[in-house]
Amino acid sequence: MATIFPTQPVGSIPTTVLKVFNYLKGLPDEYLVWHHLAPWQVDMPDFLVISPDQRAVVIKVSNATPDQMQSRLQMVLIGKNKENIGEQETGVLLDFQKELEQRVSGSSVSAANNRHYLRGIVLCPNLAAKNIARIPESQKHKDHHWIGKEYLDAASFDLWKQIYPPEALDEISRQHIRELFTPEVVVPCQITVRRPRERNLEAGLKDFILDYDQEMVLKTDLELPTEAENIVRDFQISLVNGVAGSGKTLLLLYRLRLLRELYPSKTFLVLTHNRALIRDMQDKFCKLLADLPTNI
């Protein structure tokens, strides 16, 4: 089973996206899958998948149905303006890839190490291959793959292998992609406990990213209980153990930021016995959000 972040969908998501989530979760071991979570980013791909050999795709899920496709094609034939099937999804993928290229071009790392091999996929869980074949090629971007519900079949693994890009990502490329797709795990250099070394500033990224274990802790069990479950779950405890400087407080701050964005009407309480730590947490939270929120 693939490692997927988060392990369960958070909040209400379309049934088509949920179907893709459940399929990707069942990919073989060593696959890494991210479901887009940052509430402050609206128009983004739904999934990022990195294979064991470090090849990557971003997926935007389309809710299009055969009836919708037929209706839109008819509107086009009679000359009436109508948004093309997949037009919005294609735009999201193009914007993502454009932003990624801008980040790469502004990086201090040499151009030779900045090549990104990232393929965009428009996935239509409600459409079969024969439906997608009817969409004019002029409506499809040449760098994107359009795939249908056949790719969500249990025996479709070989089909996916054929659409991954031919080249693997290097470490810097993976970090650039994760910075853009999962901003909730990017730790600005001004709040890190690591002491920057001058010789490294021009050799890599200035910010750093939570590792996979830290990200899993951050995103586990984000779904808040309903009123009916309050009594049952009152004593649920998540315990994070670690030596001094391992990032426990950092994870708490980042989890608070996610919960605040996901549930703005909720109030969150943080207790600590250390006044110096309270001031440090408030300072870091202000640096993250430019203000101290009222619901924490």
C-alpha cells in the first residue's frame, strides 16, 4: 500500500476525487502520494504522485460526465460559447507548472540540476476511453495526458507505468515540487532552529521541508469529531515523543495552522508549563501568519 498524505480525506470532497484517493492509496509500497490539503490554495492539482524510481505526475480530477460532454460538444458545433471539457482542469495544471518553472528559474542552483520532469494528468473517473477520444485534440494540451475510468481499475497498474515521464527527479527538483504542492510543510528559514552555514546558502534551498515521518504526524487524524462522537473521543490522545530539538513544537505550530484554516469556527487551546516557550511559539506563529489568530 502506498504512503499517502494525509491517510484519510479531510472534510467534504467530491465523489470523483474520493474515488481517485482510494485508488492511489492502494498503489504498491514505496509510492508516495499527496492529496492537496492547503486551504489557502484554491486552484491546485488534486494529487501529486512520486514513483519508487522518483518519476512524478500531478493529477487534476474532472467531474465531467458523458451527458455533460455530449451537451458541450453540441454547443460547440452550433457555435455557442461553452467551456470545453477539461478546460478548467488543464488551466490549473498549466498554472502549477508555470509557477514551478518560475521557482526553478529563480533558484540559485545551477540550471543543470534544475530540470523538472513532471507530467500533468487530467483524470476523468466518469468517462471511458471512448468518450475521451471524442474530445478534439485542439482542446487538449500537448504536454498533458487525458485518462478515463479504466485507469482506476484494479488491473490498471501497467497503464499508469506508461504515462509516467521518462526521467527521474533529482533531490532539488523534488523539494521544489513539494514546496509548491504542500506549502503547509515548508518551514521558513527564519523560524528554524538550524544554524545556517554561509557555504550552504547558495548550494541549496534556504527554507527546509518536514520529513515524511513529521508530515505523517502533522496530517494524521485531522478530521474533527462530530457532536455525536464528542463523548466517545473525549479521551483520544496523540503522543509525539522526541529528543530536544527534534521538532515537536514545530509540528504543534503547523498542525494548529492547518486546523485553524480547516475549521475557522473552532477554538483551539494550547497548554504548556514554560512561559519562554509560550512567547517563542507566539513569535513563530506571528511569523507564519503575520498575526496571532483569535481562535487559538
